Amino acid sequence: QLQEQQEEIENMMNAVFKGVFVHRYRDVVPEIRAICMEELGTWMRSYAASFLTDGYLKYIGWTLHDKQREVRLQCVKALQGLYCHRDTAAHMELFTSRFKTRMVSMVLDKEPDVAVEVVKLLTLMLENMEEVLTEEDCQSVYPVVYVSSRALASAAGLFLYRRLLDPQREAGREPSHDGDNRIFFRLLLTFFIESELHEHAAYLVDSLWDCAGPRLRDWETISALLLEESPTEGLVDRQEKALVEILAASVVQAAEGQPPVGRGPAKKVTGL
């Protein structure tokens, strides 16, 4: 009897979905389309057995292309609610393979608040789905640490830290304050030098300040690295110069507590 009632409820849900949602998710009113995406995300989290399937997920994937900011924003937030848990993310493999290119491209969305949420979404994918993002995908996110919008740059800074700069992720070992920070600065130097935007150390430091501020303020480790004379442990001239730039930017940031000139709540995404 219980099974029959469950089937009856599911049939009713399907009828409502096909009779209402399938028509309204393409409504001419953007607010209605946005509500549809928001509610679909809620249904998927609340009734995963019924709704967390590719037959329903495809509607979110298609609507990632919507022309209206608030609709795309609700799509991304709905996906964040699914990718933030490993158990629900495990059901997202086919969706990810089908729509990942679109999600990665939205890092450059013309609306900064959408781009911020997209970078947060990619960070969740990084954490909860093993190796789903290729190095090429990640290379689309890294340069965003240099954009003028602070919210977007900080979101990208967290992504960069989790993917490339976290010593514990990199080394896979127990934390050791001095050793970890040495590894962090070496990884940071490699990234900074390879990004070839050497005059923008202040932007990079500001992007990482919220997630790695205590490491960047470890003047003792920075000094030790700069004074290291060992041919194997010491830095080459190029690395020393870059580390001095990072040190100077960190000191200014710590003293002033302000983002660098030109960075703030920008109205649109601008790359350097």
C-alpha cells in the first residue's frame, strides 16, 4: 500500500512538473524562470531519489545560457547546493561532462556577481569531485586573481590556493608551520613568475589575503628564504626579486588593510 501511494505521489509530481515547470522555465518573465531554477535545485536536494537525475538536471544545464543575470545566478546557486556534498556530487558525472565547458566559460560572465558564484562553484567541484577539472580548465580560473573586482579576485584566490598553493594538499603530510609556509612561498613564487604579471604582486597578494593571510604575514619565513645561501635550498635571483615584491605588497596590505589602487567592487569584469 505504501509503495502504491509513493507511486501515486510520484505520478502527481511528474504531472505537475510536465504541466507547469516544463512550460514556465522558459517563461518570458525572467523572475519566473529564476524561481523555476531555484525551486528545481531545492527539489533535487530534498528529493534526490526522484529529482537528482539527468532528466531533470538538463534543465539547469540548458538555462545556464539564459540571457538574464538573475536566471543564470539561480542556476549556479542551485548547482552549488548539489556540488557541495560528495554524495550528491557523485550523481553529477554525466551532467558535469556535458556542461563543464559552459560552467568554466562563465568565469568570464559579463555580470561580476554571476562570475563570483561560478568560481565558488568550480571550487566546490575541485573539492568534491576527484580530478574532474583538467589543468586546462584551471588555467581559465587562475588569471582571474588579477582582475579589478575584489570579490571575484578573492574567489579565484581561494580556488588557486586549494588547487595549487595549499602545502598540505601538495605535500600530503601533517602540517608543520615553518615547513608548510616555505612550501607555500615556493609554490606561490612559481605561479607568480609563470604568470608573467610581475608588476601586479599587490593584486595577487590581495586576492589571497582572505584565504592565506596568515601565511603571507609570516615575515620570518620570508626573511629566512631571502637569507638562505645554500645552493640547493636558496632562491635564484628571479625568485628573490619576486619574493621581495610579494613581501612589500604583504606589508602594505597588513599595514593599510585596503585593496590595492584600482581594485574594488568593479561594475564589470576586466582582465589585465
